[in-house]
Amino acid sequence: MAVPSSEPTAQITNIYTDGACSGNPGPGGWGTRIEFSDGQVQELGGAEGATTNNRMELQAAIAALEYVQDWEPTDTITLHSDSQYVLKGITQWIKGWKRKGWKTAQGKPVLNKDLWQVLDGLNSPTIRWQHVKGHAGNPGNERCDAIATGFAAARPPRLAQRQASSAKRGDTPKATGIEGPEIKANTAESEQNVPKEQGSSKFVDNSSFSAAEYTKSPEYTLALSDAASSVDILTENSMDQDRSQSYDSSGSLPREARVAQVRNMVETLNMADEIADKGFLISSSELADLMDVNASAVTSRGEQWVWRNWVVSRVRREGNQILWQLERVD
């Protein structure tokens, strides 16, 4: 039933999205949390049997924007994501990809082109893309992380659903997105409301117990534990400056020495390009040598981050070694 004309129409204010994958590639999940001005929340989630972290991050954003379309927003909505791959892709890299016919600077097809094209078609000036630190205590991000990892582990959590009686259009809009045979989106008919914490001061908990109580529950602890081992994280302040960029440009070194440093840097970048092009996996120590940083500076950055022209992703562990993959994105 439509909202009576005397009732003010609620607006979407914030969106949180996250993706997770076990194995990368492997079983994956995505989670989306949509917050309204009246305090209500709509949560969406889904899973795919064989996918990657990046595809799940993209799918979460797609589901969010498809839901937003049903509300025909006029005010700015902030979409929060901890994936620099999604944020830089949709706000920066995609312009060059489209100019080049969905090719990278090296003339190679853009990875995940199918999802990027859908996301690009759904994007609008009303969406403000905002980076949020992963696993830094932000309630919206933590909740989406729990949803995504739950679906990836085949343990989907109960999702909060906006009450249909207060919806703008009849029934609660469903989660759509690109649906492969294994992607499942929960609907109001199959899920019940659950209490979840919220960063906005306008949040009203519609459950029978408070958000503070929920964060102390075994379910929340388990969700965070799962999240810590399977989801992409990136913190803005963990990007240490590469020592390879620290050569003295003030002229105190002889010109020959400075030119040699530049030549070595170009050789390093060409090497990184070849590693990405061939799909080679490299260890943390090898990656640290390539970047000319300490090994701890590599492992402390999380499971996915941006270095120069590449997205660096943790793929798997073999024995005592962590293996990484480089993906050229510009």
C-alpha cells in the first residue's frame, strides 16, 4: 500500500556496501545496508559459488544503486565502501576505460567489464562515493562485512527489512543486481528484522533489543571473526610512501645518480607490469623487494590495496608464505 499523502516520504541518506571471498577466487558474498531518514534500514545480501573479492564489492554497489532507483532520490546519498578498487574505478579509472573502448592503458580488456558497465549505468550525480576504513569500528561497514562473510560462508544472517507499510511504493523493493545462478537476494518474505548498529545519529533500532546488546552477542563476535579472515580491507593511512620514490629531487645528488634512480624505477615498474600481465603470484618478501619497502609494510596494508598503477590483492597462503597478485587498472 502506498504511503498516505499526509505522511512525509522518507529519504535514503546513507548506503554501506562490502564484498567478501574465500580463496579469491572462491565462494563469495556481498552485503548492502541502506539507511533512511526515518531511522529504518534495508539490508540486502547475496552469494556466488566461484567469484572474486572485486566482483563481490562491485555486486554490492550494484544492488544498492538498483534499490535506490526505485526511490527516485533528489538529495545526495553517500555510498560508503572500503574498496579502493570500486571507489577509484567508478570515479577515476572508468573515464579512461570508456575512452579506450573498455581497454586498459596497455590495450587489454578491463577485468569485470560486465559489472563495471552495469554500475556505470546506475551511477548518478545524487551518489556521493566515500571511502570508509575497513575493520575500523564503523558500524555500517562492520555490518556489511558480517553480511558478506556470512553469505560467503553459506551462513547468511537475518537481514533487517524496511517495513512495507512505510515504503514509498507498495512492497519493499527487492535486491536485484546481476544475478548468476548462485546469487540469492533475501526478501522481506524470507527474513525477519534484526537489530544492527548504526553510525548515524538518526538511527532508530526497531528490534526488541538494543544495538549495544547486539554487539556483545555471540553472533556479532562470530561475524567479526569471520570477517577478519575473508574480506578486503584498506585503510587510508596505511599507505606508506615507497622508498623507491624517495630519491632526492632537490639536486643535491649528481644528475647522473638521479637519472640512474629514475631508470631503476622505470625498470621496476616494467617488471610489475609483466607480473600483472602474466598473472604471476609473488610472495610478501618478493613484493616488498619490488616496492622497495619492508615486508611488514606489505602485510600490514590488508588484503587489497592500490600501489601506483596496480591493485594488489592477497590471493592465498602457501605454507608460511602469503601470495599476492597485481592487477593493472589504469
